[in-house]
Amino acid sequence: MIGYQHVGALVAAMIALGAGSVAADGGVLATVGDRPIEAREVEQSLRIQLYELDMEKYRLTRRRLEQMIAEDLLGRAAAAAGKSVSAYVTEQIQEQLATVSDSEVEARYQQAREQMAANGQGPLGAHSSFDEQRAKQQIRNVILRERASQGLQKLLERLSVETKVSLQIRPPDPPVFILPDANDPVLGPGTAPVTIVEYGDFECPICKESVPILKQLRTLFPDQVRFVYRDFPLASHPHARPAAEAAQCAFEQGAFWPYHDALFAEAPELKAAEYLKLAQHLRLNAEEFAGCLASDRPKAAVTKDLTEGQRLGINATPTFFVNGRYMGGYQTLEALREMVDRALADVQRLQAQQPTEPAP
């Protein structure tokens, strides 16, 4: 019998064998009693994790590639100048290093003192003039390192243009999923060509940070994007599931999105008794809300979303799907906008490929 503690190791071993060996057979990988487990079933549940592994490989490869390019560029430029790489770089960024002024150091020092005092750590450099001088020297060294890094980056950008560096490496394409329609909270026109589905958690700090970003995205695409919210309360967040169930009760009264915003405004530690107060504040029917909370309906709705998310292989929040294309974790407005533009372009391309009916 395989113990639960060995399941993770078993899956890791299967991944280590390589996706090619799994896909090559494409048949049954194991049987449990009379139930076969096929390769496609395993691969479906691992699509997100395998993509993240590909992304990590891409990031490592790109980081090393950029290091090699920088070494080559600096080596070429230093040789052309008849200098060592160290002497050449120092000469090129010397101007940036000379721009550190006493007033900038003093400003950073005062800012650090205020920050430490606010954190209850005591004022920086308050013990003696020696402590103050040492603190200011440390700050000056930090600024010098920042200036050196900025100067080196500008130098490499200039040398890249002069040497005509071009990168052929590209990140892996995110997987695309077919998400079933369900009775979920929706915001935006039903005719919108792009649908963004978010699996979120009301105790997730990144989900909370995403709320204003998604509102900005709605203003950019008022007619082109429809938003769908699905619950994925993480087991590590004890307040997430009760909050999700309360939001489902608000959904029953057509007030999911105001309740959603109010929950995130108060997140992450609302007490159970406060869910009803929040509903009353939003002028919901308190009796119906309380009856919903006492029923199994919100539990079933949250379980439905959670089960579907687990089937997709989701293990963190927020997780977004833009017309089915996966985006995991914190997303900037620029990243979301780029993905929406890509989805709109895909829709337009598909429409252009559809044959037009001949005129009668």
C-alpha cells in the first residue's frame, strides 16, 4: 500500500522520468482496483506545475545567458580600449559614483530613523556621534552600490545596441484550459469577447492587492472583458472559507461584488459574527442572509469551485485564466492588459478565418 506521505515523491519521480516517456505510451499508467489511471489524466492535473517548471528553467537559462552576454560585451569593449575589464567598467561608471551627495545621505539617514522609530526599534544613530557616522557611511555604501548597478546597466544597454545583440530565447507559452460555464458571479457584458476567470481567496494578500488592478483593467476594457470570480480558499487560511461562503450568500441577493470589495477591504481577519453586520451595512436582507449562512448552499457552492480548481491543478491564489490561458500569482496592470490584447487578437484572427456565407 502506498502511504500518503509517499504520493508527492511518486509524482516527482514520474516527472523526473520526463514528459516524453509518459506521453510516448499515452495509455494506462496504473490501475487501482478496476480503475485505470491514464497518462492524459495525470498530465491534465500537472499542466500548471509543468508549465511553472518550464518557466523556472527559462528564467535560469535567460539569467545565465544575460551573464554570458554581459561578460562578452565587457570583454570586447575593454580589449578595444586596451584596459582590463575592471579598469574599463570603473572608468565608465565613475561619473555615477561621484553623484552621491551629503544631502542625499542625510535624507536617507533621516528616513531610516523615522522608519525605525515607527517600528518601535528606537531612533537610528541615537547613541553617539560614532554610531551616527557609522550609520551614514553604511548608507553611503548602499547608495554607491545602487549607482554602480545603475551605471553598469546603462553601459551594457549601450554596448548591446552598438554590438547589435539580439535574443532568440522566448518564454514558454502558458497552457490554455477549457473552463466549464457555471453559476458564478460575473461582471461585464455577456457579449464580451474576452473572459477573465479568477480563482481567489479572501484571506490572500496578493488577491487583495489585485482588486484595484482589476478595477483599472475594467475601465480600460469596459465592453471587451467579462470578469468571473470563483472561490479557492486555501487550507492555510482559516478565515478564507467562511468569508467565501458569506460572499456566496451575498451572491444569492445579487450583491456579490459589493460584498467582495467589502470583504477584501476588511481582510484578512473578519470574525464570523461580522459577516451578517457587513451584509446589513450593504442593506441586504439580514434574515435571508442568516438563513443562507445556516444552510448547506454556500458550502456546496464553494466546494464546487474548489473541486474544479483542484482538477485544473491550481495550488495557489490568485490564479487567472484569460480566455482559458493561465496566469498565476500577482499580475501587474501591464501584464493583464498585454494578455487581454493577445486574447482580443486571437478572437479577431479566428473571426477572419471563418468563411463568409455567400450572398443569396
